[in-house]
Amino acid sequence: MSSIIKHLDHDVIKKTATRCRERGILIPTFAQLRTPSLIPQNIQDGLSKIGLWDINPLNLFRITWKNDVRTGLFGGVNYLEIPQCITGVKARIIGLVGKYFPTGAHKVGAAFGCLVPRLVSGEFDPTRHKAVWPSTGNFCRGGAFDCALLDCTAVAILPEEMSKERFAWLKEIGAEVIATPGCESNVKEIYDKCWELKKDPNNIIFNQFEEYGNPIWHYNVTGPAIEEMFNGLDLETKRAAAFISATGSAGTIAAGDYLKTKYPHLKIVASEAMQCPTLLMNGFGGHRIEGIGDKHVPWVHNVRNTDAVTAIDDEDCMRVLRLFNEPAGREYLGFCAVNKHVINNLPLLGISSIGNLLAAIKTAKYFEMNENDVIFTIFTDSTDLYKSRLEELRDEIGDYTVVQAAKDHAAAIEHQGIEYFKELSYYDRKSLHNLKYFTWVEQQGRTVEELNALWEPEFWREMFEDEVRVFDRMITDFNTEIGTTT
């Protein structure tokens, strides 16, 4: 039995299955999201007729890195390599592209990993429960989208200073929206709102910072996608050198845990904002790298497996955002002999994606990596979610010029150094693990025994590898109850 799902409520399962049958809802397994070729042909045929963001339950099967937006079906892993003429380092830096998920961000997968096991087990009853999604942006969007496909009620909680595109979209999709005080770094305010909502037993909190379904999805879907992409590269000599991820909710970084099982010498590097260097310096503050909430160590972060932490100046991210998107920036990059195809695809990187790119450059320089090394990262979402930020920068600073583009390329990218970078010893990792106590035991009701269990490697192996098999069996049984198998 699952260590996450405590019991099966067969009455709720039967009722929910009937509801899904009436609404034409089938649920994909984690294995199908990892390998879409396993998806039955009749479902693939249906997908070819609907849009990527359409509120259609078939889009549950598009929660994968392998959407082919040209055909509406599936293809290879979506990724983008940033060339040396931009990065200034010899190591190859390649990021998986999140834009081609429904909602335009990969967090829809993490939300799926949290909601679906509780739905198919009967722990979540869509006829009476509300799914509450505490988030700094994309996770609550992903949760709201998944709820719309599964005909559940969604409540999105996010800081009031997040981009207006997020709020507009959430309201459009029909989610209840709660704006909490502050910016990206004000995670505690989100938790406080969750405690308030928990007083109503009909509110089920899907807290991405402590829900194991979040990293389980990334370990089993994102990690294998990177491995498949890497194996397909046309390289004479190649070394899987590092995986870079902003810590955020510590879901995405679990892809690095998977990669280490395949490439034991790979470095897992956690990135955060210099203005709020929680892992690097036990620091605090506010920052503008939307998508990476901080001021605490997420419960689901396997810190014992993290090799280094680094911090990125949010000003560098905003400067690169303009460089990659303003006409003058694109013109300048053309002067630098950047391939036109690459220039046209740079808007695939949103603000946190740029932060990941800069952290990858730091990593290459710190470890003195060369042309034999491949660094993996995640381009979580695209500039589509930050166009208002570009407008704000124009209003604040003025029109963007080629001269400013040259300055930004030199200062924010080429001169990115190894400062604010720390390679972690055993006891550095243990100290980060111990920091969880203050948030999770003192504030959020976890126990010391649970905390101690998180230090053991076998705990994470069982969580990442055994639980997903239980989840897929429950999903398969649920689809059988609906009356259709996938």
C-alpha cells in the first residue's frame, strides 16, 4: 500500500468514477506521461482535434515534455540549447522547454502528481471538496487547469505582487483566487492562509512544498525526459555533468535525483535569488525571480543529494529578459552571430528560466567544465507570462537600445562569475536539512521522527520509485471502474 495514500474510500471512488464516465474523463498513468507512445491510439486521435490549452479532459494526456505543437500529437522531448556565443562557456547548456505544456508551464505536471492519487483513491471527493493550491504562480495555475479538466473546484493562493497575467488567467478559468500580502518570497503568508482555510474540512490543501506527488512526478517524468534527450544528442564525447534547478518547491530538482541514478558523478545544483539566499546564507528578503518561493527549505527537498547552491541577482534576470525579447536585443544578438532560429526561440525563457540559465553558467565556470560537459536545466515557462514585466521595465528605464543590449550581455551573462556559489560538504547538507525543523515541525505540524526519516537515502528511493507504481495501479483500477482502460 502507499505510504502517502492512507486508505481507499470505495464509495467515493465509485461515485467519482461515475462522474468521470458522464463527463468523458479518463486519467493517464505516470508511465504514459513519461512515454506517450503508451497512450491508446483513440486518445491520440482525439487530441489531434483539440488545442493545447483547451478545457478538455483529453488534455490530461498532454501533461508531458513530448508535445509536438505542430501536429497536436507527440514527438521527441522539447528542449533548447543556448549556444556558446551567448553563454560564453564551452560546456553545453540545454534546457527542457515548459511552454509546450497546457498552461504554458511545467507545473501542471506537479499539480497532477499531487491531485490525481488523492482523486483515484477517494481521499478527494470532487462533489464536496475544494482543491486549494498555495503557490507563487505557476503551481496554482497548473492546479486550476487540472481541476478544470477533472471537474473539480480550485482555489488558487498566490502573492498579490505576482504578474497580472497570472491573476487574469486564473479568474478566466473559473478558479477562486486569494491574493496574499507580498511578493515571491512571502511564502509564510501563503501558509498562514492555508491554516485559515484548513478550518473548513471541505478544503483540501495541496501544498507543493510538502506534497510528495510534486517531486515524484518530476523524478519519473522530467528526469527520464532529460535522459532521453541526452542519449539522442549527436556528440562524439559527452558527459552528463550537472543538473541545475531553482529550488522553488523542490519538485523539479528531484529530476536530478533520477539523473544521479544514471550518472553518479552528475552535480545537482540548487539555485535561488541573491536577494533572498536562504540555502546559501540562511538569508531572507524579497526578489523578482517569479516562480521560486523561498525563505524556507521545502519538506520535499532531498537536500542530502544536493551538491551545491548558488544565488542569482534578480537584476541580471530582468536585464536578460529584455536582451532576449526587445527588438534591439535581438538585433544585437544577430551581430554576435547567434543563429536566427535560436534568437527566435529565446522568448521560451521566462524569468526563472533565465535564472536557471545564469546558474548553469556559474556552475560551468566553478567546476571548470569544458566542451565534453553537458549541463541540464529547465526552462520552466516562457516570456508569454511576463509581458507586463517588459512593459513595466520600458516605463521605468526607457526604450531598449543595441548599446544597452551589449552592456547587458557582457554584465549579466559573460561576466557571470563564481561568487555566491557554494559546494556543499556533508555537514553543509545536514545543516540545510536541520533548517526544515523551524518551518515544518515548529510551524506546520510535522514531527521530529518524520524529519529524521528524510535524511535517509532509502526513504527517497522508496518514495520516488515505489510510490509511483502504487499510483499507476490505482489509476488503472480507477479507469477500469469508469469502464474504460488506458
